Amino acid sequence: MENGNALPSGVSRDTLPQDFPAGMRVLVVEDDPNDLEDLTQILERCGYKVTAKASPREALIEVEEKGKGFHFDIIVTVVHGGEEGAGFDGFDLLERVRGCYPVIIFSPDYSKEMVMRTINEGACDFMPKPMCYQEVRNIWFHVDMQRGLEVDNPDEGVEGASNNENPPEIK
């Protein structure tokens, strides 16, 4: 931060959509079709624009086809990509896109080893499955952090359910 400004030099709120986080572009990866549909619906209820893929390999193809630039604001990926992504998992995707996009990894394995590996390999966060609505709703915070913006209240400005509503968890 310079000169008491809320933003570092070279970064401004103008780099984000005016109504951010509504309209935030999320690439979500989940190998279970039912969970992918549930997660997509929750993200859309939050006002996010969602591109859904069934494997980390499909997600990487999507990122590579879009070319350079911020065609997505954040990537949320399952660790394992099912048979479609055999030999290429969420950690492989993270390695390929790290530094270009904030990446959140989620898994039903939330052992200390899994969480530490996720963070050590460069993910901005780990979320255990099933994910709760509040966690999913606040993923925009990582986009602000990646771009060096100062965030006072992660809940401020997010549309969707209030803290009192508890939509179903993603299994």
C-alpha cells in the first residue's frame, strides 16, 4: 500500500466489474455430475458466471483455449478428476495455472496432510466436501486477495442467501 491508499500501486477497482462480486467468472471442476450441478446452481445463485467441467483435464483445455488474460476470475476444482481425468488431477491443474488464477481445491479427504499439501502446492484455499453455502458464497474474497485489493467485510456486497439461510450442502 502506498500513500494510505486502499489499493497497491497499479491496481484499482476498475480492474473488476462494477458490481463485483456479482458476475465473477468461476471455472468449477467436479467429477460427480450431481455434485457439479449442485455446485453450479449455488454459484449461480450467488451471482457468479459459471463454466462447469467434469475433470481437471477438461478444465485445463478450457483455460488453454481461452488463451492469456483473465477469462476466469477463479478456479474451484476437486482433487481427483474421475476416469475422464485419469492421470491428471486437481493438483496437476493447479500446477499449470498457478500464478494466473487463484485456485481453490476441495476434497472429501480433509486430513491435515491433504490440507497442507493443497496450500504448500499453491492453492489459495482448501474446502472440505461437502461444502457449505457460506464457504462457496465467499470465494470472491480470494479474487480480491489475488489482485491485491483490500477487503474489509467478505460478506459485504454478496447477493444470495443471508447468513441465516442454510441451503443444502454439496456432497
